[in-house]
Amino acid sequence: RLTPTERSILAYVLDHEGEACSKEELAAILGRSKVTVSKSISRLRAYGLLLSEPCYDENGAQLANAYRLAAMGTPLVAQE
């Protein structure tokens, strides 16, 4: 069972797949706290439903992550 926040995150990612979005931005968009969004993202990753890909600027500093839905029925492979 997914929580309403987890379902909202998946719906947002479906509409904005691959776009960089910080947890703070996602929390503001969904009307949830950053802690709630962070925990929900962690659970979705543990369930194998969500993949996150770090984004970097030209100086190598990490920016917000880009999120993608995991392909159903495919095992997750660690991204390099």
C-alpha cells in the first residue's frame, strides 16, 4: 500500500520524469514537509518504484536529483 504522499510523488514524477527537482521544491509543490517527502522517496526507492539520478553543474557541484519511474518487472541496477 502506498501513502497519499507516495502516490502524489509518483504522479508528479510521471508528469515530469527526468527533470531535476529538489526535495524542497517537491515538498512545496505537493504541500508536504521536506521530511515527509524525503521519507516517502526513500520508501519508493526501497520498493523499487523510483530511481533517482544526481545532477551536477559544470563545476561538479551536485544539484537537485532527477527522478524516474522504475520499469515494472525489471530489477534495479545501481547507477554509476
